[in-house]
Amino acid sequence: MKKIVLSAAALAMTAGMAMAESHSMTVRMGTEGAYPPFNYLNDDGEVDGFERELGDAICETAELTCEWVTNEWDSIIPNLVSGNYDTIIAGMSITDERDEVIDFTQAYFPPDPSAFAAMSDSFDGTGVIAAQTGTIQASHVASMDGAQLVEYATPDETIAALRSGEADAVLADKSFLEPIVAEDADLVFSGGDVMLGGGIGMGVRESDTELKEKLDAAIAKLKEDGTVNTLIEKWFDGMEAPY
Amino acid sequence: MFASCADPETLTGLNWLACYLTNGKHLLFYQSFGTVMLLLVITAPVALAFGFLGASAARSHVAPFRWLGKSYTSIVRGVPDIAFFLFFVIALDQAFEWLRHQVKCPDWGQPIRQGSDFVVCDAAKLPLSSSPQWVHETYGFALAVLTFAIVFGAFAANVLFGAMRSVPHAQMETAEAYGFSSRQAFWRILVPQMWLYALPGLSNLWMILIKATPLLFLLGVEDIVYWARELGGSKTARFSDYPHGDWRMWYFGALLVFYLLLTKVSEVALDRLMTRLSHGQATSGGEAQRKAAA
């Protein structure tokens, strides 16, 4: 009797393992959900945007099952490292500083100029400048002469600070600011663009080399067949196909 | 939700508002109120149980139990809540995964700590990365409940410890004189009467627990604060059918009303409970009742 139970259990276990193998690997995609057009929550509360469509395309190409997860920007790297999700796809620029902690795939979005949005043309690069915590823009402002950095947890709060007069300008990716400046007559671009970062890529754990290779291959393929270009043109007005 | 909401751009006034307030995102916002209530309903009894165990241990005659109970309350009470909340959730999660890893993948060749990465085998992940999102959310919520219970349990332990000592010692002696064993005296004399002395402290804790629920947001649970901030943020017409400016003030105002109502209702309920418990007791409350009746 005991033997039957044991062999039944063994059978069930091997069957379970076989099942698990036949399913494609599940990859949890971590994003912020507050940075349109890259990623945001739509009216139904689902993750949407350029990175959602691109991410789904990458998963299809790499034959992975993807699950979308949102996480605060502040703790997005620690939660990747501790294994709450497997990739970061959140408009994250590839920088040396971050590369020490996590690995990046190749860029799926070219180095994008950052721009200052201000209430008037008279902004000259000095004064109080708002940026999101832990971004390349925040570290850039910190290194500017005559500028005082105020950091906010979300991109939206930086804009709110600008509108309320707490900050003289906001430094952020131009592609994020563009739709906002276009719709608000009070806001203008001022003080010129700055080039920061080495393009935007997906973040993975340093120990996850296999996943990184899969994603890299998928991104390369999508760049080749023009999918990345099409998506960039769809989501970013007036941007030319980079790849 | 309504058929008329299909084309939001044509809507005006109240129709617009009705459609806006019933879009998918708002429904998630309303659900998150349930999350907060659920947290309170589950955490309160669990924390009370932790507190009871802690207090019983702290007054135990067996020294190791006593040390355990005392150190539990002093450590948790001495460390800032926020440090505990951030520490426990990550530490508990990694501890569970480590244990599962030891059991499920004994012949795993790689180290678990690789630089800053915490790597366990796929079968030991908790929850499994292939499980649906709701499992992950439930697990996160359970971790949050456990953390809240540990923290508030320590405060409850301290309150209950004090309450146990407030029950007049003469009553315990009388019980023993009647032949009660110390266990019987504890359960039949001490425990039923200590609640009266514990209630003011416990009701205070309950109020603090209500106010602490926004910490859920720190633990990555999408609670009412998360949704209020997300919904209140300004929306441009390109990315939402319902563009609006910075409305965070209104959303946080609604939260304020919600929390005030919740604390008010609890206050009334706790007052009633106090009146009931004071009945026939040799305390100032019980004395006042006796005089009013006479």
C-alpha cells in the first residue's frame, strides 16, 4: 500500500515537472506605471504605453509568458534584486552607476535629450529645479552650478511642483515632458536640451544571464524587423525612426 | 460601466463625473478601501493574540519564556515602525524563500547571495514566479498583516502585561485559597477581568493601527493612498479619456473624511464596550454606574 502511494506521488511529481517544462518560462515585468508615454496606467487601471506594447512584443518573440507588475520607482532596483520580479522595463536609462548593481539589455530606445520645462522663457539654468528621485536628471541637477535640486517620488509630482511655483523648472526626459508642455499653455521648454544617459534598456539581475541573452536576442530581432521603430513612431510624436 | 460612457469626450457636467467615477481605475480605488478594512479586521485579532502570548510569556515563572516575552516587547517598541516595516517584509520573505530552498533544492550548486542578488532555485520562489498576479498580491498582503501583527502585538503585549498586574492581587489569593490551581486562577479570574484595565490602552492602539494603515503603501500593497495619488495626479488628454489637472487635494480630502469616520465609529463602539465591561467592577467607572443606578 505504502509503495503504491509513494509511486503515485512520484508519478504526480514527475507529471508536474513535465507540465512546468512544457509551459514557457514566466517572466515578471516590473514597471513604474507613472511615466507616459513609456508606461502608465490607463483608465482601466492596466499598464499601458510604449513599453507595454514593446514588452509584449519582446515576450512573444522570446517565447516567454509575461506578467506585468507595478512598483514604486524608488524601490524598483532593490525589488528586482530581491527577486520580486525579473526585469525592469520602466524608461530606465543605462548608466554606469546602475550597471554596477544590475545588468542591462541592449537599448530599445536611443539616448533621449532631457529638457527643462519652466513657466516662462526667462529660466536660465539656475534656481530651484525639480526632478524625480534616483533619476539621471536628478544627479545632473545636483552637479549644476547655481541650481538647487528638489526631488519627488513620482514624475507627476515634479510637474505639480512646477505648476504650484515650488520649483522654477523641471528636468526630465523630453519625450515625457513633450505631451505635457503641448497641452499646457503656461509651460514652455527653456534653457536648452541636455544629453544624458546611454539609451533606455531593460534591467535584469546580474545572475540572470540566460534571461538577459533571450531578451537581447528578442530586442535585436524586433529592431531588425522594424517593430521597435513602428512603436516609437506611434507613441512619440515627431520622433524619427532610430534603428 | 454605463453605456453612455462609451464616448467620454461628448460628456459634460454630472454625466462626465458619473462616468469618470465609475471607470476601471476608480473601481480599483473603491476595492482598495476593502483591502484596508480587511487588513484591520485580520490584523487586530492576530496582533491581540501576539500580545497575549507576549504578555503571558513576560509574566511566566520560567525564565527563558520571560526573557523572550520581555525582549520581544522591548525590541519592537524601541525600533521605529518604519524601519521594522521595511526590514520585516524583505527579511521575512527572504527567510521563507531560504527555508524552502533548503528543503526543495538541496543539491543546488550556486551560492544564494551573489553580490547584491538574492537567488534561490525556481521551485523555492515564494510565490512561484509562474503563479498568477493575485497570488503575489495575496502573499504581499499576508506579509503585511504579519508585519503589522508583530509590531502592534508588541504594544498590545505591554498593555496586557500592565492590565494583568492591575487585577487586584487579593482576588488571585482568594482564588488560590479556594483551591484553584494557578492555571485555573489565571484563566478564570485574571483573564476575564484584565480586559477592563486593558481596554483604554487597546483602544488607543486600535486608533493608531487605523492611522498606520497607509503604511501598506510602503509595503507595496496598492492601498487607498496609492490609488488616491495615482488618480489625483494630472492627466493629459493623450493618455486618458478623462483629462484633468492636479486633483490630489480632492482625493486626499476624501481619504481624510474616510479616516475620520472610521475613527469616530470606533470611538463610539469602544465607549459602549467600556460601559459594558465596567459593570459591577470595583473601578471608578463601575462605581459611577452603581451610583447612577441607586
